[in-house]
Amino acid sequence: MQFTSEQRLDDVVYEREFNLDEIPGILWTPASASPSAPVPLILLGHPPLGLRKTYPRLVARARQSAAEGFATATIELPGSGDRPRWPAAEQARADLRRAMEAGEPVSDEIVDALILPLVDKAVPEWQAALDVLLSLPEIGGPVGYSGGVISIGIRLAVVEPRIVAAGLFAGSFVPRAMFDEARQVTIPLHVLLQWDDEGNDRQAALDLFDAFSSKEKSLHANMGGHNGVPQFAGDAAAQFFTRHLK
């Protein structure tokens, strides 16, 4: 990992951009973090829109987490932002837009083409980033995963034993194959559902929640569309991670 820039945003959080094998990322740590006082880590998932576009929301989440005593980190997803173009992913996104603009059902074939290759590529990259992040003296674990493409969170919860709790956003298309993986998830889960999310199949989201095998799992549903998540929902997620990472 090579740090490419660093800045102190305020008295609470320290931001460093990094590059890991040509994958851009950002690490935020509380000002109090040090080798003598290492802090837990939360991986911040995000939609495949590019880090520059999602930065305002990511840094807001990072500030809140730093205030609670957590480091946070994120990496650019394959085919997004400044990473090389991924023609297959671009075609899948175009097919999705076409179906939605025409008011047609989004087929399983489109969802599979959009999500499954992304999960297969992104999850090993998250694990590689986690290897390096946990080697930093100011980060000591345990590790949580928060938000982003829910299928990436599901796969990480299944294959990555260092992640001990996850906060998931039920707002992205989920391939049917991911339901089988969901049944293997046993870590504590905090799942957020926007009840009127125009791009989400509510019943599928409820079915997915039911599929998780976690003994501790909670579903937090709020009225409103995809971008209408209330502030108190973020506060509840912060309390969830405080319970499980401290």
C-alpha cells in the first residue's frame, strides 16, 4: 500500500488516500488512534458510482465513525471511478437502465450479469486491502462491514472470518444465487430497508433478510425512497457497531 495524500479534516479524523496494486482507496482514522491505542475498523461499502461521486456520503460516515472511535476505509470498485473501463459491466448497467426506463421487469439475466462478476472481482480486493489495513499499528480490529452493494457484503460475511458484524443496505438487485450464500451468513446483522425504494424489490429484500442464518439480525425499515434515509437510522447503525466491535 502506498499512501498518496494525507490531511487532517478536523480535530476528530485524519484522512489518507492510498493506492493498493492500482486500486485507489481512502483510510480515515480517529485523531486518537495510535500504536498504543489501536482502534477497530469498519469497511465502508458504496455503490459502483466512483469514489469521487460518493465521497461526500463516505466522509460523513467516516466522521461519525471516527467520533465513535472507529477507523474506516474504502476502495474503488472494479470498473468504477478512475479504474480501467469494464465493458461487460457497462453493458449490464445499460441493459438495466433500458429495462427500468421502459417500465419492464428487470430479468434475472440482467441482475446476474450486473452483480455476480462484480462480487467475484471486488471481494478478493477487499480482502487484500484488509490484509494491509490490519498490518497498520494504529488499527487493531475487530472488523465490520457497512453499506454498499449488499451482495458484496453477503459474500464477505461468508468468506472473511475477520469481519464479525455487518450493516447492510437492502437497496440493490440481488441474484438468486446470493440467497444460498445468505443462508451461510451467521454474524450479527443490521439491515436497513427503505420501504418506498423505487429501485428495490421490497418482497425480495424481506425474503433475503429471512434467508440469513444469523442468530442476531435486525431489520430497520423506514418510509421513503432510496435517498431518504433518516439521520436516526445512521445513529442506530453506529450503536450496532459499538456493541459488536468494542
